[in-house]
Amino acid sequence: MEKRDQWKSRTGFLMGAIGAAIGLGNLWRFPYQAYSSGGGAFLIPYIFALFTAGIPLMIMELGFGSKMKGAAPLAFRKLGGKWEFLGWWQVMIPLVVMTFYSCVIAWSVNYLFMSFSLGWGDDAGRFFIGEFLKLSSSPWEFGGLRVNILIAVLFVWIINYSIVKRGISGGIEKACKFIMPLLAILMLIMTLRGVTLPGARHGLSYLFNPDFSKILDHRVWISAYSQVFFSTTLAVGVMIAYSSYLPEKSDIVGNAHITVLANASFDILAGLCVFGLLGYYAYSFNIPFDEVMTNGAGLAFVAFPTAISNLPMNDFFKSLFGFMFFFALIIAGISSSVSMLESFASAILDKYDIKRDRLIKFISIFGFFGSALFATRAGVFLLDIVDHFVGNYGIALIGLVEAIVLGYVYKAEKMKEDVNQYSSMKVGAWWVFCIKYITPVALSYLFIQNVISEFKAPYGSYPISALIVFGLSVALGMFVISHILAKKPWKKGVFSKNN
């Protein structure tokens, strides 16, 4: 058996873990969640969720991966044969997500080049939908490939392949030690410019002025837990895989705190940048703020380009600001996508006798062809459907099952001793209480609310057939495939007769 790779330094691991947690969603999901959930009032449940779910779950996953010295399937197999499927279920998520996530990064690559000439023109919304995506009228109307997007998708997969094929220390660690400081510098520059624009206070008031009437709204609390849970890349096998490469005497508790709080800081930084820039735009052109604040891709590819085109500076600096923004999107996306690829690759390498380079090449080729589906004219519809079902009926449910299994089967009390052994900070009864009670209750409620919403009306008013084929079947398919993979025999030497 090959000797297991290992992080060369704590800094390298932290850059990798923070890079995995920080992604495209930080730049557009947190600002909108804060805006729609009471502004400053949202920060109260958000911070509460950080310390009752985000940090406890991060400690749990880092501790579990470090203890078991394996990616999610091997780690859960060591816990008991009947739990191996849970590990495979987890790593199926990033494999699916990568197919459409790489497409969104590809949009950013295209917009990076367009930023030199502000190529989205005077109507960024019409350009994005009508000219760039050439969006069809239905998820079933594929309408052919958008070649410019497909070429950029190929570039993204080549970058991912080039980094991950070199392993943890030779590829991911080196890349993230360069990517993450660069991303931090870019965000600081954009944020400082955003908050100093004329009228920026108009936008920032929406972020910091609290609407305390919303504090008692259960939906605000669920939004906070949802934001923390999804933005920290938990329950998808990434953190288990990354921590499995840690040296034995690692500060698990400290690493978890740094990773989650760094990710939260990036959320806040993104909020400052977005609210400042859009506040300037809304105030300067006398437009209601709710008309410029949008969610998801609309914020990154419509609202931001519109605001950039109207900045009080000459075209060179407008282009420079646009270049920095889309470059930040690209590197944030790459740092997350390499972790997704590694999550699944580590699981396969643990179980099967295959060379890393060959495996990563195989995944990348088939991943590219999977991504091509999202580079069609119906791509945005398909992306929205798959993302909805994978997130709401994959990640949320898997996170719930994981918390229950590790809290009650492995036992949180036992894991507490494991994570405290070499940590400078220690966790106690409060951490155990969060893992066994608060987190399962919060995730249960989140999942139930998602199911109730699904029955009230078809998601996004899409045809039922499209929701079943591109959404429900994908979610169920991951569950079925995880059981099939769990039944396959392990390569020789992984388990002794006593395992």
C-alpha cells in the first residue's frame, strides 16, 4: 500500500480547509440572506448558529477524519460496516455539485475577459439572460451548447485536474497557500473601495440597522442555520477527507475554530463589499435598494456588473474593479472545487487499487461531459433544479444523519476526549449538548420545512417532469449508488481480519 499523504504544515491545512469552506455562495448568498432576514438582526441568529452548529460540527468532522485516517466511506466503515453507505452518500454530493459548480466558475471566466471592455453593456440583465446564456424557455428545451461557456468549463476542469492529481501536499496545499492570501487581498481592496463610495452608507444601513421584529420569526433562525451549515462545506466528506491527512498530534479544536470563523469573516467582508457598492448605485440613481439587491447568480452577473459600469471613475478603473471581482469569484470557486474533487477521489483511493493521476484524469473527463449539460441554453434551469434537490434533500438530510450517528453511535462523549487530546482549546459538556441535541433539532426542522414547501407548490414553477428527472432522481440516485459502492469489497490490506 502507498504511504498516506500528509499536510506539510498547519498553515497549509488551514488554507486548504478555509479555501474549501469559502466559495461562490459566500459572495452572493450571505448578503441576500442578511438583507431579507432583518439586516443587523440577522447577525444575532447567525452568530448563535456559528457557535451551536458551525464550530461544533466542524470539530466533529475534523476529529472524526483525523481519528479514522480515511475519507468519509473508510471512516464510517471503521465505525461499522452498516455505516459505510453514509460516507459514500456524502462524497456523491460534491461529485454532482462539481458538474454545475464548474459551469458557474466558467461564467466568471467569461466575465473576467468581458470586464476589460465592460462587455455586458448598458443592460446587464438583458445581456446575461438573452445574449450570454441565450436562455431557453424550458428545462426541456436544451437548444444546443454555448461554446464560449463550454470552453471555459474545460479550462476549469483542467485546472482542477492539474492541482488535485499532485495530491494533498504537492498540489492542494501549495495551491491554497497562494490562492487564499490572494483572495483575501482582492476582497479587502474591493471592500475598502465599496464602503468609501458616495452613498455607500445607504446600502450599509440595510446590513447593520437591525429590524428586531424579525428576530422572533422562525424563518430567520432557519436561514441563519442554513447559511452557516451550507457555507462551511460540512456533511459532504470534504472536511473528513482533508483532516484524514493531518499529522497525529494536531490541534483539532483550534483548527475548527479558525476555519469556521475565517469563513464567517469572509461572509461579513462580502456583505460589506456588496452592500457598499449596491448602496452607492441605488442611492446615486435614486433606485429602491430592493430592486438592486438580488439573490444568487443575479447578484454576481447582473447587479454587480451594472453597479461597476456606473462607478464614479474612468473606464480603466471600472474595468480593473470588474477584473478583481470576477477573478475573486474564479479563485474562490477553484479553491472549493478542488476540495470537492479531492473528497470523492480520496474515497476511491482508499477503497480501490488505482493510481491517483489515472483516477483524477478519469473523474475530470467524465465530469467535463457532465458539466456540458449545464452549458446548454437550458443550463440555468437544470442548475437551479439540481442544486435545490441536492442541497435541500441531500446535504441537509445527510448532515442530520451524520450528527445522529457520530453523536450517539460513535458517541460525542468519546469524540470529546479524542479532539481534546492535542488541542490547546478544550471542548466540554456544551459541545456534546450541541452535537447531540441542538444541531439535530435545527437540521430536522430545516429538512421538514423544505419538504413542506415542496408539497405546497412545485419548486420554481418548473414542470413536474423536470423536477423528477433532474432533481428527485438525482437525489435518490446518490442514495442508491452509495449503497451499491458500500457493498463492493475493499482492496487488500485496508482491514485486518478483526475489522
